[in-house]
Amino acid sequence: AQSVTQLGSHVSVSEGALVLLRCNYSSSVPPYLFWYVQYPNQGLQLLLKYTSAATLVKGINGFEAEFKKSETSFHLTKPSAHMSDAAEYFCAVIGGSQGNLIFGKGTKLSVKP
Amino acid sequence: KAGVTQTPRYLIKTRGQQVTLSCSPISGHRSVSWYQQTPGQGLQFLFEYFSETQRNKGNFPGRFSGRQFSNSRSEMNVSTLELGDSALYLCASSLVQGKSGEQYFGPGTRLTVT
């Protein structure tokens, strides 16, 4: 069965620093992987998705993620954090036979001035 | 194009009551999925509807049910509410059903059961 594990429930960085949010997946077949962001009191917004077309995926707001099959990882990065990036980030994989999303537990990103 | 809308945004109910939540997908999207988000369990899949038929169901008791109308709008119903049903209920729509469909989420309905 497909699953994702997010390492670190809380990550804190300084404004301008590199953002690295970790996600490892477990899948017996080539996975469809996603990163979503959730701002306080809002729903989830799709940041980017991996569908096997390219291993480096660029998303919105300057985020990108690299699919590494050898490490079963799909880590999310951004070169320079902004205060507006403070939110909770979820990694997800398409699971099941019908295509529902299976989410990680989420990582809350704090950005210090 | 308007996004996914959910009504109501906030709801307070008493244990034992029932509740109906509504979701209007993005125009042209035919698949609607529902998720429950709680601090303890995180985001969990409830069910998915496509063309008015339930195509997929998560591991929730039968008190949780849903339906989809011909215009793709969806409702979910929770009967005999329990305190543990307090959560943010998120609806997501996608153009197609299945593995490749990107899902777009609404703002959610926050349900509080007292």
C-alpha cells in the first residue's frame, strides 16, 4: 500500500534561508506525488505534482521538489524563505485502486524575521 | 474560474444530531472527494463521487454518507454526531477520476460537536 512519511512536524528557518521539507514515500508502483500547502483557516493549495515526466518539478511561489527513486524521497525546497511561506505543508501520494490522496502528517513551517 | 466552495464554513452541533455539508466543485469538474482533518489523525479520505456514483470509500463508519447531484455538486451527511466528529471537513474537486487527477480543495467546513 502506498504511504508517505514527512520527517519533522515543525521546521523553523530564518527569512532568506533555504527551506527543506522532507518527504519519503512507500509505493510498489511508480507513484504520483504531490505537495500541498495550507494557510491558517484555509483549505489546501496544490504547490506541485510529480507524474514521472521529469524528476525535478517546479511549483508555485518558488518551490520545487526532486523525485529520487533510489532514496524514495520527494523533498520540497525553496532557496530563500519569505515570511509569507509560514504555513503547514503536506506531502501526498495517490493511493488505493481508485486514486484517492493519502497524506503525510504535515510539517509546520515557521519563518523568523 | 471560481474555485471550490463549501457551505457552511462553520457549524456547531450537539452530540446525537445530524449534519449536512455542501460542496460545489469547480465548473467542469466531475469528481468530488471528501476528507476529514483532525489534529490527531491528520487528513483522512472519506469518499469520492464521480458522475453521481460513489467510486471509492475510506475507512469511516456508516454514519458518514454522501451523494452527488447531476450538476456535480455534492453533499455529505453525518448522522448521530459524536464528539470525535469535530473536525475540518474538506471537499476537493478534479476534472477526472483516478490516479492522475489533480485535486483542488475548498476552504473547508469546520464542524464543532458539543
